[in-house]
Amino acid sequence: MNDQAAALREARRDPIRFPLPAGGGDAPAVVVGSGKGGVGKSIAAVSFAASLAEAGHRVLLVDGDQNLGNLHVLLGVRPTLTPEALLHESLAPSDIVLPVAERLFLMPADSGTDAVQRLGPTDRARLQRRVSGIYADYDAVIVDAAAGLDSALRCVALHATRLVVMTMPEATALTDAYALIKVVHGQLPRLPVDIVVNRLHEPHEGEMAFDKLRAAAARFLGRPIEYLGGVPEDREMRALAADPARLLRPSQGTAAQRAFAGLATQLMSRAAMSAA
């Protein structure tokens, strides 16, 4: 809890430090976050983005983990530039975006460095403005925040339109999910929050898990959250991490992939209603 409080104080004290915006144009900008690792967050973010691209939307997938970004590995592409390169005015934001599949593009992150974290406030603000300049070129933006509170705060603090919290029907995962909702609520109390419960053995497990989160959010935060849906336990999902081609075809994939595809459709519908 001390770490959670420290993250929130840091976010309030220096909001300009967050390098990756989740917004900047008319496109819905959805941050996918989790209070802990191991709940399927990155697979969910990729599945959402790939599903929307399959459905005909032009989608930008943003790797929000600025220290250990790995979406390029999942997707089988090799970046030559990362966002901090945009501090050189000779480069355009589109120069660092990688085509992944038809209508799907990736903005990669650094892997194994702390280059963005070492930037001063002025450079961070300039980088944010340059990155956000291309968001309006897409129909949707999906941001995969790193696991934990700090990265999710970094990504939602700059004009996110929705936050999707990934969790599982376990007490520890639900506790961490609530912690994320709490710290985000402290900074952005009006940000719509959707819950996805992953790795379900039975559909009712997701509804029961969500009911616990909803009750806690209503009682202690006085705010609503929404249930986007549940995703079944699927042993085939582990193999997808080594198979980008299958990962990018969610509508033709495993039971979990098809569930993510359905949730992506609901997500776009909710985002459109929020923007109306």
C-alpha cells in the first residue's frame, strides 16, 4: 500500500513526466492495465488491437512499458527507433511506427533501458506532444501499460478515454485490480473503467469477481465501474506468444481469442457512446 500511495503522490506532483499519452485526437484511446503481472494483459491488448484491425479499423497499438517493452517480440517485428528518438526534430512520429498487419500498427518502446525516465520535464512534454500528434490518424489507439500502478498512471494521465483493468477470479488479483482502480480514481475520477476477468473455468466466476470489485468501488470510492466481460481459461494461449501469425488472427483463433474479439467490439461501442 505504501508503494501505491507513493505512485499516486508522484503522479499528482509531476503529471508532465508521463511520456506516453493515451489520446490526442478523436480516436478512442484505451489503456489496458493490471495491478499485477501474469493476468494476460499484453495478450489482451494485442488481441483487442488485432480484432479491431480485422474488423476494418485503423489501429495504433502502443507499448507503454518504457523500460521493458516487449510487444515487438510478441508481434515478430524489429524496431529501429523508439519514442525518445522524436526529440530530434528531423524525425516524424510516423518514422517510428511499425506496420504489423493490415490496418494494425505498433509504436514500440525501449527494452532494457531507462532513456525516457531520464528525460527532464521539458523534453518529456515535448515528446508527449510529438507522439500524440499521430493519434488522430487512427480509428482507435490501444495502449498496453506495464504491469503495476505506476505505468498505468503514466498512460492514463494524458487524456485516456477509457481504462480496461485486467484481472482474474482470485483474491490477490482482485485486490491488485482494486488498488489500480483506486489510484487512477484519485487522479482521473471521471475516467470510465471497464473490467475484464481472465482465465475463467465457468462464466459465473467472472460475474462474481466483478461484483466484488463493483461493491468495493461503490462503497469506498463512490464511483461506478463496468463489466466488459470474461475470457475462458485456454491452455492454447501460451503457444500464441511464440506464434505472431496466430496471435494476429483472433477471430479465427482459440476460444480465448474469440472472446477477446467479442470484447473488442463491445469496447469500441462503449467508446463511441462515451464520445457522443
